[in-house]
Amino acid sequence: MRLVSNKKGSVVTDIVLFAAVVVFVLFPVFAAVVEKYVMLAKGQVLKDAIDMTNVSAYYAMKVTDTSKTVTIPEQAEAHVIYMELLAKNLRLNDDLTPKENSIAEGPVEIESLIIYAGGFPVSCANGTIMERVSIHSIVTVPVRPTLYRGLILQAVGKDFVELKVHVDSDIPVNN
């Protein structure tokens, strides 16, 4: 009981310790939580935009292009269609660099784009089993972090966090 009721000490020390705890513990923890939710929200916006791009690209292609499994590097026309639609959905220029007010902060890269139209069930490159007509895409989008993560990245020499978004879109079929 004596330690608790000891009246020797300084109010200034107590205030400095309290301020140090708030600044060096509570603010960074709060910032990390907020940063995580901001990145999750950006990731969901990107997934939704890429999902819409996948479905739109499928319907924009000719029927003969989708009559079999198509790998995009072999299908230049399908790749061009996909790039145009992705640029519109993410507010990008034709070369996939961001326009003003785009969620992307740097050049967007299409890593993988495969159209599955037959031979079901089939597994995509990331292991998702697809049982109907689908488009598999992986798009890397650089986004700028906020709060403390931005300071940490600047110390390392980076400006962006690259979000790799994997989306497998089932194509709706009219019955």
C-alpha cells in the first residue's frame, strides 16, 4: 500500500509519461488499424472494378474468341479489349497510367488474363476451381499508403504499395 500512496513524485513526470504512451503507442496502433481498413476498402473497390471489367470484356469479345480456353498473350484482340475496359473502370490512360482522381497511383500491370469456356471443372493458376464459363485475371495496382506506412515506405525508398488483385469472374448465363 505504501507504494501506491506515496506522494513523492512529480506531476510533470506523470504527464510526460502519459503523453509518451499516447504518442508512441496509441497513435501508431490506431494508425495501423485505420491504414488496414483503408487498404481493405481500396482492395474491395479494385476487386469490384476488375470483376466488372472481366464480365464486360467477355461480352465485348466475338463468340469465336470464347469458344475455347483462350490465353491472352495468344489473343492480342482480347487483350486490347480488356485493357480498354480496365482503363475506363479504373480511370486510367490508354497506357494504363493513372488519370487524375484514379485509385491507382502508378502504372497498372495485367499479370494474367485467361478465359475459361470449356473443359470444366478447371483450376485457375491460383487454385480456384471453376465449373462454368469464367475469366481469371490478376492485376497489380500501385496505391499510395496513408499515415505511418507512407513514412515507413519513404524510409525504404518506395512510394507505393502494390496491391495484387486476383479475380475469377463467373459469367452469367441466360437460361
